Amino acid sequence: MNKATLSTTVLVAALALGLPSAPAATAAERHLPRHADQHRSGQAVPFTEATVTAGADGSFALAWKAQGVKRVEIHANGRVVARGGATGRAVVTGLPAADRQWFRFQADRGQGLRLADRLVRLSGTVNLRDAGGYRTETGQWVRMGEVYRSDALDRLTADDEATLRRLGVNTVFDLRTADERAKNPDKVPAGADYVVADVFAGSGAFQAMPKTPAEAEQMMIDAEKAMVSGDGGKKAYGQVLDGIRADDARSVLFHCTAGKDRTGWSNAALLTALGVPRDTVMADYLASNTYRKAANDALLGHLPPQQAAVYKPLLDVRPEYLASGYAEVDAKFGSFDRYLDDALGLDHRELKRLKKDLLVG
């Protein structure tokens, strides 16, 4: 890689934070309207754990745990593909290709769950995934297929855009800076609303690149705090949560450049508001390290070791980064509920509606 190409690559890494530069399912199963899985509305969900993991060979690993039940059936494409008891695992093969393969977990009592693998595999993204599929502290579950989080959409192919249309993504919130948007404009699915929600709008911070790993780590921590209490962050995340709350019939997608920092706090705020435990929120946040590993390793592999050591904290997500966001909430607002109300404009009544729309059980 020559110096010009390397500089461009480093620029992309810097823009992950908005920093300046420096050296075949059926149509009905592809996307169901909100509340389509509420045929047993009002009943509790007996599942305490339930996951779908897609394999590279087209198989799907299913796992579940449920309380107080004897039998569990899992349906896909209108037929039973797995059965078991209160705790079970299964590997399903031979299903037709689909944009997303959906599974319905149903026990012999209570409300069922409609789940898919969290990652949406597109040619032009590496970190586009479902915000849902998590259990809350009250035993409810965040619906899947309603809210998506992603890295930048500027590299979407025509097929990618068609996939997002079929998944029902009709509102896109762009959390990036004006410079990022100008250099790498989004490719938005036809008919979708495009909303600029610039997290760092008007911010004079982050004008110099770090010189040491410690400086890089501190920069990330400071950025997380700015996302929480900066004017741009409060406005942007308020826009996103209000858009999700107000949109009863369509899927919403929010993204930044790498889909890990600004997007990470957006999803953390949403999941925390819905009552998902902090350790689960942290695991979702840290999953960007897994999904972005190949891209990050490729970038760091072209840098001299000393420079790679400085840039690695900028490419990572780390527990201390997200923890600093929660600490900033406590320091500036006193509690997360006060942050939602005072900073993001989501009061108790609106939060109740958001939970009603996005939670199962």
C-alpha cells in the first residue's frame, strides 16, 4: 500500500469518530408490520434465553431456555423445524435463501418470539444488525425487525438497497458530520425518509489526532461524554428516539461511519430506556469488535507498529468507553430517566408508548 492510499485509509479510521484527517423467504416473512407477533397479546413470554445464529454454510443454530414449560416448537417458513423441552439446542439446515430467515419460538404456554440472526449480511456493510432480540429486566423482549443499527450506507449495492426496502427500512437517521456526509453520501433505499441527526454538530472538539495510545483512549472517553451531554448529541439522539417512538408502522435505521461509537450510544440509550440490563447492553456494544474485526485488522496491518498502537483504541469499542457515557449521564442528569426526559425529550408518557410498541410480553 502506498503512502497516498494509507493516508486515505487512516482518514476513514479517523472518521469513525468524525475526527479530522491526519498523517428466499415469503414476502410476508421478510417483514411483518409492527404488532404482527402479538396474537397472544398480554401473555408473558416464558423464554429467558433464545437465539438464532446463522452459519456460513447456510445452517442456523438455535438455542433456548424457557421457564415452566414442557414443550417448545420452532417454526420457519410455515413448518416446524425443531422441537424440544424447556431447554434445547438445534441446528436447522436446508432452508431456502432469504434476506433474513425468521424463526418463531413457541412454547406450550405463553407468548412466542419471532427471532432471526442479529446480523444483516449485505455487500456494502459489515456492522448492520438488528437492535432487538434482547430480554428486559421485567421479562419482556425487544422486538426484532423494527430498529436497525449500522455502519455507513455509502457502499450499498443496488441489491443491498433492495434488501433494505424488503426489510421495510423506510427511515434512515444519519449521525455523521457534514464533512462525512459530503465525502461519502448515503445510498438510501428508494422511498425512505432520510434524516440528518449530526451528533457532533457545532462541536469544536476533536481537532487533533492523538500521539499515544493513552491519548487515543482518552479521546474516545471524551467523545462518549460529548455524545451524552453535548448539544449536538442531545438533539441528535432525541431525534432518533422520537422518530422510533412516533413511527408505528415502519422500520427505522440509524448509523454513523463505523457503526460503533455514535451508533453504539444510540442503541445503548434505546435498549436502556426499554429496560434491557446493562450487561446485555454492554455485550451488544462490544459486538462491534467482532463484526468489524476483519476491516480493523486490515487497516492496522498496513500501519507501522507504533502508529497501529495509537490507532487501535480509535477502532475498538471498549467497556470503559460506554461506561464513561453512563457516568456522564449520572454526573450531568442524575439518572437515566432524567437524561431521557431532560436531554432527549422523552417523558414518562412517551417512554411508556415506546415500550408498548417495541416490547413483547
